[in-house]
Amino acid sequence: MYCCDFWIIFLLFTLSPSLAVEDRFNFYQRNIFRSENRIVGGEFVDITKVPCQVSVQYLNRNTHLNTHLCGGSILNERFILTAAHCFDMIPLQLVSVYIGSNSTKENGTSFNVTHVNIHPNYKAYDYDFTILELSENITFNERQKPAVLPKNQEDIPDGALLRTSGWGETQNANESNKFLRGVEVVKINQNLCNQAYSGDITDRMVCAGFMEGGKDSCQGDSGGPLLMGNLLVGVVSWGEDCACPGYPGVYAKVSSVRQWIRNITGL
Ligand SMILES: *[C@@H]1O[C@H](CO)[C@@H](O)[C@H](O)[C@H]1NC(C)=O
Ligand SMILES: *[C@@H]1O[C@H](CO)[C@@H](O)[C@H](O)[C@H]1NC(C)=O
Ligand SMILES: *[C@@H]1O[C@H](CO)[C@@H](O)[C@H](O)[C@H]1NC(C)=O
Ligand SMILES: *[C@@H]1O[C@H](CO)[C@@H](O)[C@H](O)[C@H]1NC(C)=O
Ligand SMILES: *[C@@H]1O[C@H](CO)[C@@H](O)[C@H](O)[C@H]1NC(C)=O
Ligand SMILES: *[C@@H]1O[C@H](CO)[C@@H](O)[C@H](O)[C@H]1NC(C)=O
């Protein structure tokens, strides 16, 4: 029962239309998708160790501040890969990207977004990909540079050591001292993961974490990178409540939409 939390919360969410949009988003984001503040087994990472990591933000209409929404990864000078579900409830014209810092508020550079390319097949939780096009080019340096893209349909071996990262921050404009955190996870066998999630794992998903639980795998927040070295294997997408052993994190599998990425970015 304990591990079924997320379905109950999903129902609660769908039955709570009276909440303000941003509260509803926050509620939804935190409980169904990945945006956890809880840190188990994670550690601070400097942005220079994950220079492809960005913060996808939206202009909060109450505070008039750009506010962390999701993680994302730099693909090249112009394009950012993040998760589609990040935009379920956010007006697309309010989206920006914050690049090159440990923090979502200081020491970085804000970029405007000119196009939000949500994957045309996105339907919760499948094809959970969005490519953001920036209004200006990113200048690369040790704090901001692109990840390496996998080949079309490239698979990585079960047990491969991966890293995911994020701020896991919520939409509280006052939480200004949050640093980027990361955690090591391992690639979980696709069939094993599919069994754990009762057949909900599609070919557009890849699982990582620890089947035995304990060390937590839900460090990264939605949209952020799952990396093998510099190779961008996945996009943080969804998963069962972090406390449950036997439910690894589920990531959108980048190699499964390689052609779509090429179509949009030329990469
Ligand atoms: C921006 O970067 C792209 C490569 O992604 C390059 O083709 C283009 O010339 C650059 N534009 C400017 C204004 O620097
Ligand atoms: C990241 O945070 C660490 C402290 O945890 C700090 O020493 C470092 O300078 C920060 N880096 C950037 C790029 O802000
Ligand atoms: C911003 O940069 C200053 C000066 O390098 C540093 O002391 C501070 O910790 C940085 N803040 C963040 C959030 O990285
Ligand atoms: C982003 O867009 C806003 C509103 O159009 C503009 O005021 C701001 O200067 C732009 N910022 C950048 C970094 O281009
Ligand atoms: C944010 O901080 C300011 C000043 O410390 C305080 O007045 C305000 O109530 C805080 N807002 C929230 C939402 O916590
Ligand atoms: C990529 O573009 C080609 C040509 O426009 C189109 O036929 C194909 O369906 C696109 N593929 C994807 C995955 O978007």
C-alpha cells in the first residue's frame, strides 16, 4: 500500500481543480514526477562536473521572478533537451533557461526561449521529451558545454554506472541557497524494470537506480540529465515514490528519439 502513494496522489491531484495553477503544478510535479528535495546518498556537485546541466525556469506571475521548474541538458549552442511533462501546466511564453551555475539564481546566465518543441507523441508518461530553442547562442566554457548524444537506438549495458543531477527545488522564490546535487545510479535491466512497474515501461524509457532501494536514486529533478560520463543517456522523467525499494527511477531514453533530435537541431 505504502508504495502505491503516487496513484492516490494522482487522483487527489485530478480532483483538486481549485488550487492555483502554480500550486497545482508544484503539487503534481513533486508527487508524480521527479522533483524531490529529499537527499539520500546524493552529494553536492560542482557545475564544472556536469556542465551540460541547466535550470529550465518560468516567470512566476505572482513573484515576477524566473523560478526553477525543471532540469535540462545543453545539446549545442542553441538547444536544450528537457522533459515534456514540465510544460503540462506552464504557459510556454514564460519559459527561460538558466545556465552555468551551481545555483538556479546566482552566478549564471539567463536565456530566453524562442521555441518549445514538445515531442509530438508525448502522452504521460511516454515520449517525455522537449527541445527548447534559445534566442541567443550559448558561449561554451567549463561551466556550460554540451553533453554527447548517443547513436540512434544505442543501448548501454545493465549495471553501467550513471550519474543524475538536479536542484530538486520547488517553486519557493525564497529558497536561494540551493546548490546542485548529484547521485550515482546503475542501469537497471529493462525487463526487470518493466516487471516492477507492471508493464508501464516503454521502449522510450530507460531505468536506473538500485533495485534493493536504500541508496536513493531520485536525486535529479525532472528534465535533468542521466549521464554515462558525458554521454546523455536519459532525461529524468518519473518513478515510484523514492522510499520504495524495487522501484528504480524512470528516464526518457535519448537514443530512442535520436532522429527527432536530429530533425530539430541538425545534430
Ligand atoms: C550559433 O550557433 C550555431 C551553431 O549551433 C551557428 O551555426 C551560428 O552561426 C551561431 N550564431 C551566432 C549568431 O553566433
Ligand atoms: C559551486 O559551489 C561550490 C560550493 O559548494 C563553490 O565552491 C563553487 O565555486 C561553485 N561554483 C560555481 C560555478 O558557482
Ligand atoms: C557565486 O559566486 C560567488 C563568488 O565566486 C561564490 O562565493 C558563491 O558561492 C557563488 N554562489 C553560488 C550559489 O554558486
Ligand atoms: C528576454 O526577453 C525579455 C522580454 O522580451 C527581454 O526583456 C529580455 O531582455 C530578454 N533577455 C535576454 C537575455 O535576451
Ligand atoms: C520571502 O522572504 C521575505 C523576506 O525574508 C518574506 O517577507 C516573505 O514572507 C517570504 N515569502 C515566502 C513565500 O516565504
Ligand atoms: C524527421 O524529418 C523527416 C523529414 O521531414 C520526416 O519524414 C520524419 O518523420 C521525421 N522524423 C522524426 C522522428 O521526427
